[in-house]
Amino acid sequence: MKTIITDFNYLAAKTLDEALDLLCKHKDDDYRIIAGGQSLNTAMKHRLLTPEYILDIKGVADLDYVRFDEKEGLKIGALATHRSVELSPVVREKYEVLREMEENVASIETRNWGTLMGDLCNADPAVDPAPPLIALDAEITVSAKGEERTVPAEEFAVDFFETVVQPGEMATEIRVPPLPPNTGVHFMKYSQIHGDYALASASVLITLDAAKEQCVNARIGLGGVGVTPIRAKKAEEVLKGKKITDEVLAEAARVASEETSPISGIEASADYKRELAGTLVRRVGKEALERARRA
Amino acid sequence: MSEYSIIGKPTPNVDGPAKVTGEARYTIDMTLPHMLYGKLLRSPYPHARILSIDTSAAEKLPGVKAVITGKDTPGGKWGLWRRFRELSDQQALATDKVRFIGDPVAAVAATTEEIAERALDLIEVDYEPLPAVFDPIEAIKDDAPMVHEDFPSNINATRHIEWGDVDAAFAKADYIREDRFVLEAAHPCAMEVHNSLASYDKGTGRLTVWTSTGSPYFVQQNLADALKMREGDIRVIKPHVGGHFGGKNSTMPDSVNAAILSMKTGRPVKIVFNRDEEFTTTEHRTAQHMALKLGLKKNGEIVAFEVKAMTNGGAYTGLGATTLYLTGTFITMPYKIPNYRYDGVRTYTNIVWGTSIRGFGSVPGKYCSETQLDRAAKDLGIDPLEIRRINAVAPGYTAPGQYTFESCGIQPCIEKMAVRVKEKWPKIEQDEGIGYCAFAYMTGGIFNWIDTPYAYSSAHIKVNWDGTVDLYSQAADVGQGHNTVAAMICAEELGIGLDDIRLHMGDTAHAYTDLGAWGSRETLMNGNAIKDAAAQVKQKLIDIARMKLGENIAYDFVARDKRVFLELRPERGVSYYDLVKDAIRHNDGVPLTGTGHYTPHNKGMISPAYAMGIMAIKAKVDRETGHVTAQDVLVVHDSGQIINPLGARGQTEGCIHMGLGYGLCEEMPMDQGMLLNPEFVDYKILRTRDMPEIEIMHVPTYEPNGPFGAKEAAEATIAPAAPSLANAIYQACGAEFFSNVLKPEKVLKAIRAKEAQNNATSQAKK
Amino acid sequence: MKQQLNIVVNGEPRELFIEPKTLLVQVIREHLGLTGTHQACDSSSCAACTVVVDGMAVKSCSILALQVNGREVLTVEGLAQGPNLHPIQQAFIDNWAFQCGFCTSGQIMATKALLDENPDPTREEVQAQLDGHLCRCTGYNMINEAVRDAAKRIKAQKETANSEKGAK
Ligand SMILES: Cc1cc2nc3c(=O)[nH]c(=O)nc-3n(C[C@H](O)[C@H](O)[C@H](O)COP(=O)(O)OP(=O)(O)OC[C@H]3O[C@@H](n4cnc5c(N)ncnc54)[C@H](O)[C@@H]3O)c2cc1C
Ligand code: FES
Ligand code: FES
């Protein structure tokens, strides 16, 4: 069976400062950050990546957290594993959609060691956390030594397996604002086999007015239907300001599927994925609406 | 049949303690002192002439102990059964040209796996790419590139079967339908990849090979051919095997090259395939085109059936030619078909080759015939279960020149199914359907093309002074639970306990031949051999008991509960242990042994016995996504006397898992001969959440050819899963499938096609 | 350059010097000779290699060994107590929860982590937890039954232990 055959220099950080120092020092080297290694080790086994340096941040304890406060919302540190997000009581209580999403990411073994941030940084177009984070209007903090910037979730990935993170930088935190009242969010992914990467996925957030009649805000994130996860802005507009009926949802779904640019693969054609994205938006939107009404 | 004390009782696996503690050794777990690691360099071209190979840089890499190419091998060929020498087309390493992406061209042995891997990078091969052919229909065209120079039109094997007067019968049929199908390839995906450890003894010139195989004897034969050695100088040992499923019948380049490298270096050499090598270069279930023509009477009785198959054989023969033959046979079962014609062609193409994967000969064919039968039933307004009942065979049925069903429970199976379906699924919701498939499969292939001078199976028993029994056989437990079955049969016949039996299995040095675990043969064939060996020992014990008890009347004796006693007066008996002591001590210490064997006689071409039954699947379709959910499975099975109900259930559920995968998601898409999904991330096999609950019922018959009336349970139930599922979707929404692998997009298209057709018909009516 | 790795494996402290690229599964199988942990894929997608690290089921093929420095690793060889099989192991045997047995140590170790966390799982919970484990032999249902049977056995064992304590 395959092993990693290319040697690398291994450097491990124990704190965020140490990590940023290492990154600064090796900025111009051929390096890779390793968090859980759940994606990276496989890439190295297949010799798709053969970095000279491995900067291990798995032990950076000050980034291993899932926290919440009413004002700033939810904060997920870069070293929080999928599993700790899934099991976090506050996620369960306030951001149920993230727990639902997590339950179907890969398998429990991968979730136990792999980080949510690592998943985002790996930037597979079908990455599960992206659509709900887009719908939740999350931001990602990217840090370098002495610098920090934040990027909206929908702008984090820039291409196939490529993010905004530059040499010398690392992603450090995900921030999810508190949910406004009368808001419902849902996420679904479709894969033929359980626990697989999504053929397509969708997350919809709907905020209703005080009377719970009209939609005052809507956000839609889609996965697996482009080179990166996307935000379906035009479809959001279809929902905003309206009383959401099945017809309105169907129209939003149609518009959303037009906003996608999927790629044909061995599992399904681009056309199928496009249509699937619409179907998911409709189904997810309906549930999000129900949740908003109940909220 | 309650007269048995062991047979028929749920019996935990005799290998259980080893397998749950990690103590069980698989070949992949083994190392030997001074061992080297081997790796194969493989062709990146589907078809190319090898102009030159430069190994000098690789040889210079520190740690590399040998680099070999085709010219360094003994040059023997192997492949299909020995009877068909001209189809023995595999070689250790390609010499003149490569025939598929992955054909091995060089091999390296080094002190670590890593060095071996690096050495491969340093070998330079100069290829002249040749035009290649990937599809069977293209392959038989006149201007197609030739995969093997001596096989014009790339025809590797053909098969014709015919009985009755097919054309006359079609002429008189009330209803005829013709359908064409394309069946996708599937990989067996044993969890333990192919791997071998070879150790050549320089002093004696003998070779020992540990390998993950289903047939140590076949490997021994093939190694002898490949290495041009005497079989007797090669010992093949099968440790625990991490799955077989037909992919480990043949001998692959791992064992052959490990052996050659060991002969070159004088050190043990181990070769383990990577998972992508496993997918791209080891054998799979063949992709094929099929065309079926079915003629029925108005009442649903089959009057004529004609089948054409063209299989995408791949670069070599493997056991694919046998699969082609059996495809023409199993597609007729278990139905009365008075007039039948089959024409099968297996073509050589420039892809990895297909072979005898689990349920071989039945899986693709049954998919076609059973989905066709449902369409015919609908056209004629006959219930799908009823049309199967009408046509199902009765005991004693003979297909002319082909096969005879002695025990045969198909009719009662169908009756039981009809009752159970009504109870279990009284109501069918929107978008749900129930699909059926009747099935039958051989219990041990007869076809003696392996051309062995030995019996089909043999077993040897040595009874020790303390009553423990050493049972020796080459039979292969590959996970199917044969070790447990073997111990149970031996213990039952001798009337002793499983704790008395010590197994020594799967080693060519220990016993006479057993042909291995293929064609569902171990329970019946090896079971008969073991029973024969045990019966010989039992007779010796009975003779002593008779003398000891001084009976003047020749009452019948039985061996049971560790005693030998008079059947009619059970209180008169002797302890088994005392008898053993007497048998040895009072007989000059002559060993107490039995050597049993089994070879079928006058049982037709295929098999001495057939397991059969019917499956029903309730499934649901999502009309918007095309997702198909197999919700629930029912099987009624005539597997003869069940030896071990636990094992039989395990085999059936495993078959259904694999069969559903064939029907839902497993496929091997290629681009110019390159497999596009050679890892488990992309090759989908069903996971636990994808599996429905399964209810299995038995209609036990007594099979006169089987040990204690047993038949196989390992393969029959794989074929019906995919057609039952497709039929369920057909019943649910009318969508028709002419290919397996119901991926959501395909299902959605079929639903839309059906809707369009319905709209057109209703328009036309207006 | 080799680096030091200190881990506790099946209760025994181990000190090794390894190349940083070494994966945990290599330490377990090759360095320590614990071959009960198997590998069936090269893409982190079969879970045959599952071991328990600090109570968590993880894939040993996808973790740099140095990342478990200072932690406790439990492999299938460490489950039985002396000559006595662990109830999970016995339940796997009694329920015919394996055939070839190649995926079994991974399934058993994931079960160990599951039952430590959730002592009475439903069929669906077992499915969710073991979903990453590919098995080509069993069709999974008999594994699922074994896991739930193991849960019962562990519960019964605890009850007996408690009542014995109570009796004293
Ligand atoms: C079989 C399998 C199935 C999977 N299925 C799914 C699925 O269904 N849905 C899904 O969403 N995911 C899935 N994944 C992906 C999985 O979630 C990721 O592998 C995991 O989350 C990665 O986290 P990690 O900490 O192990 O990252 P690593 O593997 O360590 O890193 C991944 C990449 O991100 C970079 N990186 C990591 N952390 C940072 C950081 N803080 N800043 C900058 N760069 C960083 C690394 O350099 C590397 O390039 C699957 C993975 C496997 C192996
Ligand atoms: S070996 Fe397959 S996941 Fe580890
Ligand atoms: S028991 Fe064979 S793979 Fe699971």
C-alpha cells in the first residue's frame, strides 16, 4: 500500500505565534501547512504534493475552540475538528444546521482528526461546510505575522483546490454572526452513497418579517456546482421581499440552477448537477421557511 | 433435519478468535528475515511495442538487489485452464508489446518498499505506441488493431449452445420481444489487495509461495507453467485471505514476479499491489453487450429464447472464456425453456481483462433476462411473480446436454414468496415498487478443463491417540466460512465435537488436491471428500466397537456425541476416545487415517447440484433526483440442507450487498483504456447506511449429491439483486433500464423517457 | 532526520525514532509488528486501519505518527484482557460479523469508541458511526447486530460487576 516516500523537514508549532513565525520564516519555501492531514497525507502518498517543509499546526491549542457569545456569534478556531463542531452544545443549540452538515461529512474517523478549517482550505468544490457558512454570512480570518484580514465565506475559495490564503498566511478563525430573529436555515447534500462528497449541496437561510409573512432576507450557498462553492445571489433576490410560496421557491430554484457552472464528471453530467442544485434549493428552502416560521 | 448434532446448527466461525484479536495472519501481514520488497513497473500505454528498456540507473540505486525485464523471466505462459493451452496468454513481464494500461514490463526487488518505488522511476522504457481498441464491437471489425497476433478479429473464445427448434418455436409464439443491453464492468474489490511472498531455496531449488488466493492448487499449476518448474517443487500456502469474490482465482503477476525475483536474489521477496494497481490491473466482472429474444405463449409460457453475448474480454483470457460459456447456461435457469439458442463471443481488447467474478456467468445475463421477463409480463397482463411460477422448473428437469436439477425447490420458494410478500408489504406507497427475480446457480463447477489428474477434491484425516483429529485439505477458506463448514462436516460424520478438530487447510504440501474456492464448490466437493475421509475412519471405529461389544447381530452403528453405539439400542456403545485408543494401540500403532476424495460422475457439463430461489426487493424512486433506495429485501432460498445457518446468512447478505452495488453504483468507466475511478473515493461500494434489511427464508431440499444434502450458498443470490431492483423501479414508475448501474442521472432520464412516451400515447389517443 | 516519538500503545510505553513522513499505521504494523490493523486503500476511504487514539476512532493511515506523540493508542491487539476476549470481540464472533475478517479490526475499534460514548446505540446510530467502514463481505447488517449485542453484553457485565460490588 502507498506511503509517503518523499522526505520533508518537519516543523511543529504549539501556539499561534509560533505558527505565524514559522510561516513568516518559510514564506518563500516549498511548504505546506498540515492540520489533521486527512486530505494532505493522501495527496502526499500519491505524490501529488511533495513539499520540502511540513509546518504542523495540529498542536496549536490556542486555535482549538468553538465559542459563542450573543454579540459576536460563533467562533470556530482553525484547529477545531469537525467532530468538536458537531458535538458542540452551542452549535447544537444555536446553529443546528452546522451539526446537520457535520453529521454527513466523510466518516467519523475523518471528523475526529480532520479540522473544519482544513476542509475549507483544502477547497474541494464540494466541501460541505462552505454552503451553510455562506448562507450564515460567515467570515474567515486569515492571519500572517503581524497582520490579519477577514474574507467572506463565499470569497474564501478562488479556484479548484485554491483559496485566498497566500504564502506566509494561514486561516485562523471562522466567525458566524448571531442569527437574526425569525430566521431558519437548512442544508442538504446529495450523494448517491451515504457519506460521500456531494454531487451537489445547498444551504438556504430565510429571515421573515415580524409577522412571519414576508421574506426580509435570504442567503443561498451552493456546493459542488462550480470550481468553488458559490453564493446564488440572483436566487436570493427572487425570495427577498416576497411571501414565499411554492411557486416563489420554484422560481428561486430555477434561477439558482442558472447561476451554477458545474463540471461533468464520472458520476453525473453538468446538466444533471445543475438541475439537482435547483431541486435542492427548493427542498432546502422549504424547510428553511418552515424553520423560520417556527423560530 | 434434526438427526444431526452439528449440521444445521448456527455455529460461530472457527477462525473467529484469530480474526477478532488481530492474530489471524494474512499474506500482507507476513515478513521473513532478509526479505526484499518487489514492485512492478507498468505500461502507461494501452497498446505499444516495447523498443528498449534501460534498467541501468535503477540497478545502481543503493538498496536495489535486482531489476528484471521480460527477457530475464523463464518465459512460460499461463492463464486459462491447462486444457486450453492456446489461451494461456499471460506472462510474468511483457516481452514484445504491452496490451493494456498496467501491463507489467519490469520488476524490482529492493531492501525497502520505498527504494523499490524510487527504482521504478529510474527505469526507462522506450515504447512505440500502437493503435488500440477498447470496445468489443470495434474489436471484431476487419481493420481493428490486433491485440494478439494469432487471434484474427480479436476473437478470443466463442460458445454456441442450442437445443430444440428455436426458429420454428418463434414462428409459433404468440408474443415475441427483443431487447438489447449494455452491461457495465465491476471490480470484486477484495479488501486485501493481491499480494504474495515468495521464498526460493537455493540449495534444493524449491520454491515456497504464500499468496492471497482462492486456489493454491491453481497457483501451483500456473507457477509451474510460468517458471517452467515441476509442480512438486513449488509449495503454495494460502494464509487467511482478505476476500476473493472470484478476483483471486487466477494467478497474477505478483506471485510470479515475486518468485522470479526470489530466484534471482536468493532472498524472500514480497510484492503487494497498491489499491490503484488492484483496480487497474487485476481482474473484474466483464462488461458486455447482450441481445435477447423471448417468445411466449399468451398464457406466459416460454416457448423460445435466443441470447447473444459479446463480452469485452480485455487483454488476456483469465477465466473469462469460462464465464462466456456459463453466461449461456445460467441465463436459462430456473425456467423450462423448450427451445434455446446461445451465441457468445469474447473479444480481446486493450483493457484489463475480465474473469470469473462471484456469480460468474449469471450476473450480467440474469439482469437482462429478468428485466425483459417483467416487460413481457406487463405486456401480457400477467403478474410478475406468476410468470415466474408458470415457467419455473420441477425436480428432475434436464436442459438437453447441459444440466439436470436433481433437488429443486423453486416452486415452493415462489409459493412461499407470494405469501410472505402479502404479509410483509401489504401496502405500496407512491413511487414504490416490488421487483422479483428467480435464480439458480451451480454448486461446484464440473468442467474439468483445469486438466488435473487428481480428484476434484480430496481430504486427509489423521486421528491422534487422544482423539483429536487433524484434517488436511487444500480447500480454501477465503472468508466464506469453509473452515467452519469443513470442521462441522468432519465432526458430524465422526460423531465428535468441533473442539476435537484441528484444521490444516490451503497448503499444497499437506494434502492431495482440491481445486479451490470457485464455482461455489467447497461445501459440496470438499465437503464430500471430507465426509468420505471421515467415514473411512468411522468404519474402522465401528469395526472395533462391534468386536468390543461382541454383537452377533449386525445392528447398525452410529457415531454421535463422542460415542459409537447401536442405533436401536443406544445404551450399548463405546466412547469414541476409547475406540481411538484401541484402534491405534491394538493395531501395532498403525496410524488411524482416512483419505477421502470426490469427483462427480455423469452429472452433465456444469455442476452436480444447483441452489436456487427467488428474491423480491421493495424500492423507492425519487422522481426529482432519480435516487433509488432499496428499502427492503426478501429472499426465499433452496440451498439444500444448510450446513451452518450463520454462514449461509452471511453469504447471502454479502451477495446482496455486491449485487445491489452492481445494480446501483459500481462501474469502471474508462477513457482510451484508462480507468477513471481507481480508488475507493471514486469507485463506489455501498456502505452500511445504504444497505436495506434483509429477510431470508429457506425451503430446504435434500440434495443427493451434496454432503448431508447440502448445496451452495455463496453465489446464487448475487445475480438477482440488481434485476429485482430494476424491476421494482419499473413497477414503481414504468422506467425501463437496458443497463445496470442505476445512477441517479440514468434513472431520471429513464423516468423522463417514460413520461414522454406516456404523453405521446395519450396525445395519440386524443 | 529521524525524530523521537513517545506513545503508549495498548498500555505499553514505546519510544521510537522515526522519519517525520512515517504514518501512524506504519509505526503500528511495521515498527511494532501489530499487524492486526489492516490497510485496504490508499485514499483514506475504507477505515480498515482504524485505531483508537485517546478514546477517538481515527484512521491510522492518514495521520503522521508524530502527531500522536504523547498520546495513547489502542489497537485490536490491546482489546482482550489477558486470555479473555473483549465482549465486542465475542459478540462479533457469535453474530458472524465478519467473513474474511480483513476489515474487522477497524470495525471493532470503531465499535469500541462508539460504545464508550454511547452505550446503547440504535441500528441507525450504529450505521452512522460505522458508515466509513467498507466491508466487501458481510453486507453490514450482521456487523450492526453484533455491535448492539456487544452493547448488551457490556451492560450485563457492568451490572454483574455492580451487583458483586453491592454484595460485598
Ligand atoms: C474519504 C474522505 C471523504 C471525505 N468526505 C468529505 C465530505 O463528504 N465532505 C467534506 O466537506 N469533506 C470531506 N472530506 C474532507 C475532510 O473533511 C478533510 O480532509 C478534512 O477536514 C481536512 O482537515 P485536516 O485538518 O485534516 O486538513 P489537512 O489535510 O491537514 O489540510 C488540508 C489542506 O488545507 C491546508 N490547511 C489546513 N489548515 C489550514 C489553515 N489553518 N490555514 C491554511 N491552510 C490550511 C493544508 O495545507 C492542506 O492543503 C473527506 C475526506 C476524506 C479522506
Ligand atoms: S487504509 Fe483505508 S482508510 Fe486507512
Ligand atoms: S469481513 Fe471481509 S471485508 Fe469485512
